[in-house]
Amino acid sequence: MLLNQFLLLSAVLFSIGVYGVLARRNGVLLLMSIELILNAVNINLVAFAAFTGTIGGEVFALFVIAVAAAEVGVGLAMVLLLYRSSRTIDLTTVDRLRG
Amino acid sequence: MGLDLLTLAFERPAIDWHAFAPELVLLAAGCLITLVDIVFLEKARPYTAALAGIGLLATAVPLLTLAVDGTERVMFDGAYVVDEFSLVMKALFLLAGYVVVLLSTNYVAEGDYWENEYYGLLLASLMGMVMMASARDLVSIFVALELLSIPAYLLVAWRKRDLHSTEAGLKYYLMGVFASAVMLYGMSLLYGVAGSTMLADIGTSLAGMETSPAVVTMGIVFVVAGFAFKVSAAPFHTWAPDVYEGAPTPVTAFLSVASKASGFVALLVFVFVGFYARSEVWEPLFWILAALSMTVGNLVALRQTNVVRLMAYSGIAQTGFMIAPLAVAGHGVVNGDQALSAVVTYLVIYAAMNLGAFTVVIALARRSGSAELTSFNGAFQFAPGLTVAMSVFLFSLAGIPPLGGWFAKFEVFRVLATAGEPWGYALAIVGAVNSVVALYYYASLARRMWADDPVDGDLGPVPVTPSIMSALTLCGIVTLAFGVAPQLVARFTDVSLLAFGG
């Protein structure tokens, strides 16, 4: 069973996602980077499920997909809210709270 | 292959309805609020808060019957457990939720924003927390975490015409989702090692290893980091001050108490049921989190000018104290149970005193419309009752006897000292120094309220609504009672997770 290849792919996806979250300042791109991390998780879960011959990982992956959809729905609503009030989705301009 | 399992006949799992009763009542209350809004529209508005409060109190009834019954109920092969620990935490969440409803009553109505949805989301978030207290499986913990987080993101951004609130919501959302994604990655690694999503199985599998392989270490670090965000422990605390300031203040109180406690519930379950055998990985991790949170929280709190931000940093420092017992919890059942009890004790007492402090902040901010520290100057001259109450809560947070906070701190120091480890003593010293620093800013806020003159010279009285009054009384009585008679709280918090986890 080729487990390593799947784990490497997911590790690469995870790293790209983390880099995106840390480096990007565009609201929608941030959401996409987070999706990358979640998909890395899904690849991990399904690969491990096939490797260990248990079904828990596949069930978990389905839950992750469903919950991530709800999460992104809320996230897009907030980005839209930001766009309505400040005509931009660039997060560097949103910096009123500090101290 | 896993897919073969699908061809087996489906067997309906046995469901213990009594054990599920609190969740079901809470769900019914949430649905009722939404339904009432759809049917009666504007006419229902004045009754929503009352409905939410009654719903929470009704949820407490099955909780009491479960506590009286006292048997440990295990469902779904151990994925969902109702034991003493989960009952105590569920009661804490419900009471904290009730106080938040009391705080929100006038605040939300006066703000001219949607009310029914506010309480509906609040109950949904509480539902997630109540589930979290029972979840003992990666999938149910994840679902509970998202169920409590997603409504909280929306509640933070509630004042949607206010850019501060939007910004706070967006920051909270992005940091929260990122943290839970990283935590999920850790969970997927743990699943891969154990071949099961059940925490007890992960515990057995980790206990069977000689040393920690890199994949286990990574899994533990990612999971702890994800929940460290939820409890706002340094260095994952940066969201807290901004979000606390931008969110509606009752929501801030909710986040700082209930949401933090739910993060701790998950951490405790993970540590004591799942990770316990791998203490060489998580003990240093918690040591660093505890020492950093205490130090960073207290030092930055010293130079705050806004009382909500001050409370945010004080909350970060308090988190450090709550994490501290976990740094020495890995030496056997007695020691582990002591640490667990210390954390639960601290959570219960912290909930009472922090909600109390936020109640006073909300009551006073209604008058001045701001939460600047200077608007608290001379509060004794126009609001003597609130000033006395605030002093009680502040000194309790600082840990002065005979107020509740001293017992919480005492328990933490007792665990650190009895572990008999140099690291434990070192952390106790860090904690002691930090207690002194914390006393300085708590006391200086109290001095400001008692001794200074009001900035605007306005001595008109502060209107205190009945709901604020009840919240204040509830928190005050609990804070005082647990300080004077600590055996009261010790009776409830003498819980154990290790017996179950083996």
C-alpha cells in the first residue's frame, strides 16, 4: 500500500495552505487557503482509513466536508459584509482595533 | 478494506434518551425561538429573551435528574459519555449562558438589531458546548467544536452596521477556522496512528509505544495548538483583545467564559483520555503555554486604557493559571486527578467572577457609552453599589481571600507544589510573581473607581435594570460563597477522567 505518497501530497497541500493564510491578505484567497488545509486533512483521513482498513476516517472526512461548507458560507457572508461597508476585501485596510 | 463494512446490515444503536435529555430540551428551546419568530414576527420580540432564559432553566432539569441518578452513561461505544465531569461542565455552560441572556436582555433590544436570531444562535452555541462536555471521539469533538464556534463568529459580527464589529467578526472567524483546520490535521495524524477515532482507543494505542514517534508528537502539538487558540493562551492569543473590543459586550462575556471553558473541556478530555501516556510531549507544551500566557497577559494588561481590552488581557493571564496544573499532570492517577480538579475548580470560579466583572462593565457603559478606563473614574460617587460589586470581582480575580478567586489560585499552586518536580516549582514562582503584577492593575482600576473624580462631573445615577441586577446577584453570591466555603465547589469539582480512560 502506497501510504507515503498520499501523506506527502497532503503535507505539501497543508504547507501551501498555511503559507497562504499567513502571506495573503485578500479575504477570498484566505478562505481558499483554509480550504486547502481542510482538503489536506481529508486526503490524510481517507489514506489512513484505506491503510488501516477502518471506516472511521472516511466517515470523519465526510463530516469535515459538510462542516467546512457551513464554515465557508459564514466566511463568505462576513467578507461580503466587509465589502458592503468598506468597498474592499483587502484585510490590510481593516485595522481599526488595536492598542 | 473499509468499504466492506457498508454491506453489513445496519443495526440501530441503543440510545439512552435520558442521557440525551439536556441536549434535546436545548434543541427544542432553540427551535421554539425560531418558530415563534416566524409565526408572530414583531409581536414576539419582547418575549424572546425570556423564552431563551426559560429554555436554559428547563435544560437544567434533566441535568439535575441525571446528577441525582448518578450512573455513568456510555453511548455509541464510548463516543458520547455522560459522567460527573461532563455534568459539572454542562451545568457551568448552562449557568454561564443564562447569565449572558440576562446581560443581553436590554443590550440587544436597545441596539435595534435582530433579537430572535441572536438568542437562537446563542442557544445553538451553547448546544455545541453541552455536546463538547460529553464528546469522547474525534468526530464528535470536531462537530461540537464547530457547532459552538460558527454561531459565535456570527454573534461577534452582530452589530453589522458597525465596522468595528465586522472587523472583530472577520478576525475571529479567520483565526478560528485556521486554528480548527490545523487541529484537524493533527487529529488526522492521530487517527492514522491509532486506526480509530475513539479517544480511548487512541489512548491505548499511544500507551503501547516506547517513545513518541514524530507523527504522534506532531499530532499532539497541532491539537493542543488548536485548542490553545480557543482558550486564548499566548502565543495564540492575538485575536482576543481585538475581538473582545469589537464584539457586543454580552457576547464578549460569553466568549471569555463559556467559549474558553469549552476549549478547556476539550483539552482536558484529550489530555486525560487520549494523550495521557505521552506526558513527555504535552507537559513541556503546557508549561510554555502557561508561563507565556501569564506573563504576556499581565504585562500587556498594565498599559491598557480600555476596560474591555484590560479584561481580555486579564483573561489571557487567567488562562495561564488554568493551564498551569496540566504542566505537571502526567505522573499517575492521583496527581492527574488533582490537576483535573484544580482546572475545573478554576473554570467554575473564574466563570462567576469574570461574568460578574463584565456585568458591571455593561451596566456602567450604558451610561457613558464607552468602555474607556477614564469613564470609570469616581464611579463610587454615582454608582456606589456597582463599585462595591466591581471591587469584589476584581479582588477575586486577583486572588485575595475570602473571595472565590483565592481558592482557585490556591488549588493551582497546591498541584504545582505537590508534584515535587523542579519544573513545577519554577512554574509556581512564575505564577506567584504574576499574581503580584495582576494585583497592581486590578487594584488600580478599583482605586480609580473609589478615589478619583468623575471626568465629566456628571453625577446622575446609573440605571440598573432588573436583569442586570439578577446577574450581578447571582455572580456575587457564587463568588463569595465559593471563597468563604471552598468545600462547596470542591464537592462538585472532585471529578476524574483517568478512571475511564484507563
